[in-house]
Amino acid sequence: MRILGLYDDHNCGCAIVENGTIIAAIEEERLSRIKFHNGTTEDGPPLLSLQKVLEMTSSDSRNIDRIAVAIAPPAKLLREVLRDLFVKQRVPRWILHSFFSKSIRWDRYFLFSPYWINWYRIQKLKRLLRYFDLGHLPVDFIDHHTAHTASAYYTSGKENAFIVTLDGQGDGLCGTVSLGKRGELQRIDAISSFQSVGLFYNFITWMLGFKPNRHEGKITGLAAYGDPERTREVFASCFRMEGVEFQYELAKKVLHHAYPHRSNYPKLVDASHGIFDSFTPEDIAAGVQDVSEACVHTYISHHLKNHNFGEETDVCLAGGVFANVKINQRVAEIPGVRSVYIFPSMGDGGLCAGAALKSYYDHCPEERSLISQRRISDVYLGPDYSEREIEKSLKASALRIEYVENIEDRIGQLLADGHVVARFNGRMEYGPRALGNRSILYQPGDSTVNDWLNKKLKRTEFMPFAPATLTEDSDQLFLNVEPNRFPAEFMTITFNCTKKMQKDCPATVHVDATARPQLVSAESNESFYKILQAYRKRTGLSTVINTSFNMHEEPIVCSPDDAIRAYKLGHLDYLAIHRFLVSQD
């Protein structure tokens, strides 16, 4: 069975799942070149990504069986919203206000508009499907957090797992806990988006002058330079746990506007009465990171204790909160957690794949017994380009071009000689991390690289570049790797570093002595593995810097033309694209 998955909001995109395996997936931003492309705005629907996944898999109305859309059915969403307002919140003044003015949950919309918002989104997607002659196919609507849950569980290779989703908000919720048992999912808890730790982190990102929904990673990096003890009491008055329930105390102080949407952030600042004014950005960042880690740790620990599979449990994670690699490390350290797995496209870009996976196993229940055999092997699920296409783009670029048969060995030599190499090879990665196919590589011993290379790329970062490391040498460089070697293949978790790593690879180690590695094996990426081997042969080091191949505020490069443009703008030393080596001199 072949299923097309779609998602239409920010980070929109499309995926194809065949017989329980993702065979193609891409976010619209990589093709439109609009960062975090939002299909519900003037950016337009995920037309290019839909066209591309159909093209990549030779799919059309004759071989696609169903369509899965990561949107809650309008009536279901409205029921949840009304239940949340009238039963859970129980604040008559807010409810009455919502009938006549801006809704406390839905920003500038009125109380009953959730129904019409989702209805309108669905109509737009149906028009898009008709454009591709797919409008007559059966459609399954999968709510936001169910799609997140499915993305993590059905790609983990775990038959029995404990699945947690946490994000800003989606379809009225900001988080869920589910049990996965022999291929079936059972939700056991849900968190209203009124109490979203993701939106609180988003608010602090905005308050510190960064772009919410985009620069949260900068706050995670900045946090290591501050002291959470200085702001702990302040943050406890803003966001805390009451027992095992998230409580967004600051949002509750905003009359009529308890929903912590970005349009209400100025009101939240007013409600804070200047309590953050006397603290440095570093201490504020440290505080929000600390409270987020603590709340997530408490929440997951509680539900693990109440729903234990045994002495140790495999935990699967998805949702934007788990883009925070430090939180993922804290989850892995919870007593009773045997392993963690984070879906590599953990944010909303992963919803299209999650919806398609959920639809597949709903309609093929006999296949659930096979999920342990369907662990995702890699995320090279985007487009590839032929040698002829690449050569055509290079010839039009007026750059100096050399064809190198053993390109991996040459890259290893260039890195050992201290050159920066931008690499473009094979299928593009799915998700927010560049994993060797659309990456910029450099040696890890130069601790000044974070300043001068980020300046070249017009970036402002507080977290060091990530290390790509030969998996067989990882135990010499990182502590307690073994239980979570698998998520480390996707650069989704941090580890404490050994003294050797700190000494030999300072450019990849943060001030708190942690790093977020990509562990590379011949099975996961043979060509990239050969580069690391070539580098180790010359230097004795198993690690190189791996940062995403893009300019600041732009999506990771997708096409040869994108790569050539970013290479020129970044004034990088070399571009290795397929088996072509390109230089600007």
C-alpha cells in the first residue's frame, strides 16, 4: 500500500510511505527557498514538495492508495476546544469575552473559528490534490499530536515503547503521552496548549530579541554561558509544575488573553512587571533551559512510573520541544529509561510522514507485527541529482572544476590540510539536521572556527559546530554512548565528552563539555564514512566539524544551483559536489 502524507502549516511538506516505510519526504522550504514555508499564508500550499515526492517515487493516482493529512477534523477540534474552555479552564469571564472579542486561545479569531480554520485548510489542500488528479482518493485526517506520535513510534524499531510528544501547540494540544504496544497506539494523557512549555520557551526567545519558532537553538546554546540559579525563583513564578501538570503562570495573569500566542507576547512582558530586567541574557537563557528541562523530566518521570513496561523502558520522542538536544539528554538520564529515540524530523516538518504512517498501520493492522523490522535506516529521503544535471549547473557557474574519481579521499586530504569543504552528494536529508550530504566540513581542532566561519556564513551562534564521528571510535570521545547510539546517528542528542574529545576537538565541544554528534557508519552513509576514514588516516582524528550547508536564515541547500550560490556567497575554500571538486581561485 502506498500512502501520500501532507501537512500544510509552517514547515509544511509531503511524504510517501510504502508498505510501512518512508520512501520520500521533503519540506516545502527546501524547494521554495522560503525558510519555514507556511502553507496557510501567502507562502502558498506545499505544491513543490508534492510535485517532487510524486516525481521521485513515480507516483500518481494509479498507484497511490490513500492520502493522509495531518489536520484534526474540524468538528473534533472544536469539541476539544470547547471542552478545554468550559470544563478544564472554568473561567467564565474569559469564556464570555471570547464570544464578543479576541479569543483567549485562537489569537485574533472568535471562539467558534477553530472549526472554520481547519475546514478552510482542508478545502485548500483538496484543491491542491485535484490539481494533481488525486482529489478522488480516500483521505484520512490525523490530528497533529497523533501524527507526531506515529512518526516516532513507527520508525523506532521498538515493538513496545513509551511515546511523548511536546511542542508549541497543534490542534489544541501541546503534548501527549502514549503507549505503543505491538503496533497499536493508546493515548494516556494530553496537555492543553494553554500550558505549553514550548510556547514559554518561544516567548523567552522573542523577549531576548531572537525570532521565535526559528532561533530557539540559539537560546539552548546561550544557556550554557549563564547560571540558572540566579533566575530560578523568577522562572518558578512564570512557569512551573503543579504536581505533574504544567502551569503557565505568566499567561494566566493576562486578562482575557491567557493563550500564550506570539500576538500576546507584549502583554506577557507587561504582566511580568520587569522581573527579567536585572538579569543578563545568558542567565535568562539558562533559566528557561533549566525550567524546561526540569518540567519535562518531572512530567515524563511521573508517567513512566505509572505506566511501566518493566524495569527499563524505551522512550520515543517527537515534537518541536525535542529539537532541544539538551532536554533529550535529560530524558535519557531518567531512571528506568533504557534508550531514547527522537524522530529525526521531530518538528512539524515530520507531520506529513507521521500522518502517512498512522494511516498505513490503521488500514493494514496485520502489518503491525512487523514494526520492529522497520526501524528507519537513514533520512536521505529528499531529491537526488544526476551527474549530468550537476555538470550542467557547474559549467554555467564559471567556476574552476575538476573531476575526481576518489572524491572522498581528496576531501579527507583537504580537511587535513585545513581547508573548508562544502559537500553536496546524493539524496538530501529530511529534517533539520545536515548529515553529510548537504554539509560544510572542517577540521575540529581550531577553536576559533565558530567565529570566523559563522561570520562567513552570516550566522550568529552560541552553540559550537556539531562533530561527525566514526561510530567505532565514539566510545573514546563520548560518555555513555551505547544506549543511545541510534539517535546519535541523526544528531538529535547531546553527550558528555571525554577529556580526549575536549583536547583534540575543541571546536565541537560546548562550554558545558557536551557535544551533539552524528555517529557515522558505512551502513548509514558509506561515502561520508570514507571521508572520515581518509581524514583519520592523515590526522589520527575520527571527527570533523559538520554544519549545515546554507547561508544564515536560508534553508539547507537542495539543488546544485542552491549549492553553487551558497558556496560563492560563503567564500568557502572548496565545493565537493558529486565527484566534482570546485574552487573559486
